[in-house]
Amino acid sequence: MQIKIIKNSLYFPTGLSIIFGAIGLFFWIQSQHKAKVTVVQSADSRKTIEKPVPPKVKLTTPIASKQHIRLVLKRSTRQLYVYKGDNFQASYPVAVGKSGLETPLGKFKVIEMLKNPDWTNPKTGKLVPPGANNPLGERWIAFWNVGREYIGFHGTPDRSSIGKAVSGGCVRMYNENVLELYEMVKLGTPVLVEP
């Protein structure tokens, strides 16, 4: 008999919680319906008709001056040649990698471009910020990498090194020349390095 009393006393609180839950759900649904009606009514009450703003379209075609640009680096003459299709555009004197750290030969593509790069000395780990004393000059255009090691075209504060094989593999250029080159190339521009 005591078991029946406990059983009956459990029905009452359970039933109440179900009833209150249903009432709460009903009021919540009603409030959602009223909110939708209010939004629709306020939108319909406007007298002006607004034209939708056309979506912003990102230009996907390359700039005309950068179309079909390709670079040919001749290590032996220490010259970089810029072509637009088959038409010669410009040439620049460069410094290339010294013996044992030669600039790699082969076909590559521009993989990274930076304005005013900083440089970390690989021997000391010291960071050199952008500026007049930065060994990368004013622009960096990478075309080769293995792991964290990159090789690319860059400016240099050491103007006397241009025309020599003195770098750690990178291609040094006069700052004014690398600034011009930076405006002509884009990510994916082909780079051919010949002996």
C-alpha cells in the first residue's frame, strides 16, 4: 500500500512539469509568430522602394602589364631578362649564388611577394627590420623553397655586389630594379634559371 502512495505522488509533479512545458512552448511559438508579423508589417509600411546594391566583384583577370610575363635568369652572365610572351621587355644586372651555394637551375614560378620585408640572420637568429640596412632591400620575390629555406629576387644595400657570384643562392638586384620587377610580376609568373 505504501508503494502505491509513492507511485501516485510521482504522477502529479511529472504531469505538472509536462503541462507547464507545453504552455511555455505555446507562448514561445506565439512570440516568434508575432515577431515575424511585426517585421513583415514594418517592411510593407515603407513607401520608398530601394534598389538592391550590386555585389562587389573581385577582378580575377590579371592586369594587362602582368599578363604573359616570364623571367629568364642567366647565371653565367649574371643578367635577368623579362619577357612579355616572346617580346623582350627589360634586363637587369644581378648577383647570384656563390660557389657551393649556387642559385638553383631549372623552371620555377613566383611563390611569394613581399614589400619591405624583414630578414632573420640564419647564423645569429637576429631580426633585421625593414629599412636601409636590410639585406633584402625593399622587395622580395621568392621562386624556390625547400622547407623553411627560400630563394628569390631581392634588393640589396650592397650595390657593389651586383654582377658577382656572392650571395647565399638568392638573386640580388639594385633596389630601383627590384621595385620595377615587383610591379611586372605576380604569383605564378614563370622563372627559368639557366647556367
